[in-house]
Amino acid sequence: MGFTCQYPIDFRVKVLSEYKQGKVGYKTLANKYGLKRDTVRYWVLQEKSDSFMLMDTKNKETVDETQKDIEYYKTEAEYWKTYAKKLEAIRFPDNKKKQQSKRSKNCTKEDTQ
């Protein structure tokens, strides 16, 4: 079986940028950087098929993923607020009645003035 070697992203970018300039081919780049011709060809083909990422995004999130996370947590927060209010109403029904009576007293005071 063959041995595969990970090359740094910066190195790949350098090789690919030289290839894109159109002045040199696979074999010339391979000789210049001590690579196999097929390795350079593979990188170029990967980039053309958009399956090769020039940036190291292993630990970075895209904007879409971040936005999805924000929306998820907003939804979760609303759910738990509603849930807490329901539990509070079940657990402490006296507090709700007291709050309603205070509100009704405030309304009657305002109405009379």
C-alpha cells in the first residue's frame, strides 16, 4: 500500500497558484517542489471539482451554521420561558390569583380617578 503525506495548506496554495498562472505544468511543478506529478494533478483536479478547500475550516463554522445555531437557541429559549410560566402557574396558583387581584385593584383605582 502507498503512503500518503499531508502537505500544509499554505504549500498547496503556493503550488496551485503557480499552476493557475499558466506558465508551468504538472511535471515542472512536481520537479520544482519535490512532489510526484500525480500529486500536483490531483490537487488541481480536486480544486476544479470544488471538493478541495483551500482554507483550513476544521475548527471554523460558516455563517449559515452560526445563524442556524442562533435561531435554534432563540427557539429553545422561548420554549423554556413558556414552560416555566406553565410550571409556575401549576406550582403556585395562589401567586397568580394575587397578581390578578392586584391588577384589578389598579384598574379600579385608575378608573375612579
